[in-house]
Amino acid sequence: MDTSIQKYQAFVTTVETGSFSLAAKALSYSQSGISRMIADLESEWKVHLLERGRSGVRLTSDGMKLLPYARSLILEYEKMRHAIDGLAGLEGGLLRIGIHSALSAERISEIIGRFAAECPGIDYEIRHGSYTQIEDMVRTGRLDLGLSRFPAQSGLEGRFLLQESLVAVISAGVGTGRSGDGTAAVDGAYSIADLNGEPFVLFESEGQDDVAALLRRCSVAPDIRAVSDDPKVVAALAADGIGNAILPEGSAADLPDGLIALPLDVPAYISTGLIVRSRKSASIAVRRFLEIIE
């Protein structure tokens, strides 16, 4: 316990019991210890708090004026200790989490669900954004942690969490470039070279260009008709015939009618990590989240 709070308790308990000996017994201190703590307060505050007599102690006028404040400080300290104990036991609190837009709702639900099962008293504030946006909000303290690219930008601490394949999202009536009969070979892999010059819906946002980077690496230049940072919008546009697309496997798990997801003939992945500004200075809730999820 804070030394100052101990002194305030010695003062208040002495007044309430009417003697140093009874206060010592109530607080499990020696009588001289109680007397010394009150003398310290009088010295620090430069006031005379109590008058000592054969019948016990009684408040001075200065002591009467300061007693309510001492009681209030003790009460607020007890409230703070209760809150700290609650946080330590994760009985309550708020966790602000940033999640990159490529991560599917099912993955998000699975990750947060694991933590919620262990710590049901925690509330959540979920924000979506690009890698850059999530990392900036974690770095500036607007988010407690982020689910973003791995490895993260310098200045942040991260741990690998999961990896998802990128898959081709195409019309069910479009061939894979292998069968040659104009039908989709569902068990086959889609040749990324077949996207060259073809209408395409690009999944991309500022600071998050996994698909564009893959196309550049493979020297493939589709005819980009639309760009969106929302996988559901990309899938909807592909379903409307705007063009084919490439999406993370989790985001392509529940496609609109008329679309199928096929593995690419060039394996490509999005790696997601848990990022924090500093594990050492993270809140109890964040540290517990990292322990459970990792």
C-alpha cells in the first residue's frame, strides 16, 4: 500500500477509535507506529491534527477540516485498488483492435471468440483499415493492438498469427486455361497468366497491395476495371461480370452465385500478425490477449 495512504488511514482510524492503541490494533501496527505516522502528517502539512489527553485524542479545528479529505482519499484509493484487481482478473475493460480489410469475418470471429471465452467481461472496439492505417493507429496509441501484415513496419512489435492463400475468383463458366473446353476445372489451379489483358477487379487499398504486388511479380497486366478495399464489394463486382479477381482464401469462402474460387498456379499468401506498440508497456488485457491467441 502507498505510504501516504497508510498515514491517512492511521489518522482516520485514530479519530474513529479515539485512541492510538485502538487504532494500532485495528490496523495491525504498533502504537508507536501509529503515533509516528500521524506526526509525519502534521510535519508534512504543517498543521496540528490531534490533541492528546488522558481520555484519548480529539480533533483540532485544522484536523476537523482535513478529516473529510483524508477519508475521501482512502475511499478513492480503495476504488482504484478494486479497479486494478478487476483488470488483473480481466473482469472488465476495453480492448481496441484494428483489423486489416483482407481478414474475413469468420477469421475475426474465431480469433476474438477464443479470447472472449476466457475473458467474458471485456468490451471491444473494432476498426478496419489498411495495413498502413492499422499500424499508424497502433503506433499513436489509438488502438491497443492490430491484426496486420507480418512482419510489421519498424517501430512495432509483432508475432506471426496466420497465413492465407490468395485464390482466383472467376465466373463458374470460365475455363482454367488447362481443360481447353471452356468449363471450369474445379479441381485444377487457375493460371494467373490467363488474367493478362482480361477485365479485372483489383482488391487494393492505400498501403495494402498484396494482389497488385503478385501481378507485378508474375508480369501479368490485367485490364483493371474497378478497385475496392472491401472483399465483399470485389466479389459482388466480379459476380456482376465486371471482371475476375484475386482474393484471400477466407474472403472467398462465401462467394455470390455464379462465382468459384480456384487456387492459383503460382502460390501466393497474405501473412497476418498481432502487432503492438510495446509488449512491455501493454495493458493487462492486451498481454492476456497475446497469451491466449498466440
